[in-house]
Amino acid sequence: MVTPCPVSPASPAAGAGRRDNDQNLRAPVKKSRRPRLRRKEPLRSLNARPLPGDSGVCDLFESPSSGSDGADSPAASAARGCSPLHSSAQPWTPLDLQTFRDYGQSCYAFRRAQESRFHPRESLARQPQVTAESRCKLLSWLLPVHRQFGLSFESLCLTVNTLDRFLITTPVAADCFQLLGVTCLLIACKQVDVHPPRVKQLLALCGGAFSRQQLCNLECIVLHKLHFSLGAPTINFFLEHFTHVRVDAGQVEVAEALEAQTLARGVAELSLADYAFTNYTPSLLAICCLALADRMLRLLRPVDLGLGEHPEPVLQDCLDKLQLLVAINSASLTHVLPLQIWEKCSLPQNWK
């Protein structure tokens, strides 16, 4: 009987068997991840544009695109990861009257008690290089940035409050003022917005003039100087409170109250860039902006100025200055207000 010969280790049959065993014992190969999609266009810097007028407010509502036509294309907006300028109006949120009845007055009393502590007065008194004009230019640049990112009005109010309070504590060089502005915006957005802008986006909008380390260092300095006290009462809070009060009392319909609140926010944006309005507390500005919005919308039952508990002379002085501000910069409101609200607005002849 013939017995089969043993297979030599060097034979082809042995090599094939060994390869089959190696394949069975081989560890699974990790699949490659999907390629990351990257922007085709880089973030572009924003250039402030002056607006003619004697109110001290620059062109807050020009498109910050660096294109020659001044319009923000959808492609450029998508490249920046921001919404287009004219679609930045925030949607209306339904009023929660039950929560307001339970906690509204307590929150209002607490905020009013804190208002004087967080209110910056004469923030430029000790600034050798920062002037009211440079402050206006910075905020005129920050407002379109804020709108492009689709951030909340609360974060805008906190940004200006943080900026002014820091200016009281520390002298700032003129070449670092823009970095301070985006740092305050980042600090404010981290408090109230779900998706704050990324550091590299803010630095790109500055034209690459600053580094990430510089922004982070300045953020630590601002937080240290303000002792991490960041929850300031804002115009936005008082606007929402007064809107709830008038609706809960049955003085105005919900739709009309929300329209007046939206218009009042637009007027408040104008006042944030004007250094003259830093003398007024947020609650005073809120009630005056709301009263001015009621006049422009011709509501039959305007808001009661007594809700703010401010003296009559102070109320009238603030109203007169806001009225002049709106008369000079009325065209700017068209860029931040929904079309259906702007079509209802009218400026009395004595304002022009």
C-alpha cells in the first residue's frame, strides 16, 4: 500500500494552507472614516462703514460683506456658517403667562435691585485711547456680526454691558479694542446661547490680526476684572417683563404686544451703540423703547410708563433722545425688523 508523502513546509500546498490559516487569524481591519467636508471659502473680515448723521450712530445695519455690491450672498453666508443678514429676525416665542404669574414679579424685583450694581456709568472717563467714536465704530461692527451668527438679543445686551464694565476697570489700547469686542461677545454667548460662535470664526472676522492665545488670555483678564459677575439685568429682560405685564392685564392683544416688543428691540439696538444712552438704566430704556414702539405702531392703548417706576422728568428726557435717534436712523430699522412690522410703522411729522 502506498502511503501519501508528507507535505514539505516549503511546498506550495503548505504555503496555501498557511495563508488560509493566517487569514482566519487576522485581526479585523478598521474602516476608514468618511472624509470631513470643509468650507470652500474662508471666513472674511468685516469692515466698519461710517454712516452720515449727527446721532453718533454709525451704519449699524449695512451688510458686513466685503463685496463691492454690499450684499451678502447665500454662498458667503454658508461659508461663514452664519445666517444671511436680512433673515436674522428672531422668531416670536409664545408668552408663558402662567410662569409669569408665579415668578414674574419676584424676578422683576430681584433684577431691579441688582440693576444699579451692574450699570456702568461713564465707562470712558479713564480711557486715554478709547473714545465715544471708537466705541460706536466697534459696536457698529459687532451688531452685524451678532446678527449673522443668529444670536439672541440677550447676548447682545450682555456683550455691551460686559464691554462697558471692563472699560471702567482697565485702560485699553486702541489696537486691542476690536479683540476686546469679540471677547465680550464670546463671553456673553457662552452664557445664554446654545451654539456660541467658535473662536476661529471670530478671529477670522478680525482679519487674522489676533491669535487664539491672545483671545483666551484676554477672556481670562475680563473674567478676573469683573470677578465673574456676569448675570447683569438687561434691556431684553425688562422688555419681556413689561410685555407680559400688559398682556396679563388685558391691555393689549398678544400679537400686538409681540410686534411692539420686536420694534422696541430694534430701537434698543440703535441706543446700544450711542454712548449718550449709557447714562440710562436698562429698565428705563426698556419702558421708553416700548412706549416709542407703541407710538410708531399707533396702538390704541400704549404701555403705561409708570410700570418702570421712574421719575417723569427722566422718562421724558430719555423718550426725547430716543425719538431723535429713531428719526435720524429710521432707515436702519428696515434691516432688522420683519417686513410686516415695518409696514405698520409710521413716524409722526414732528419727529422728522
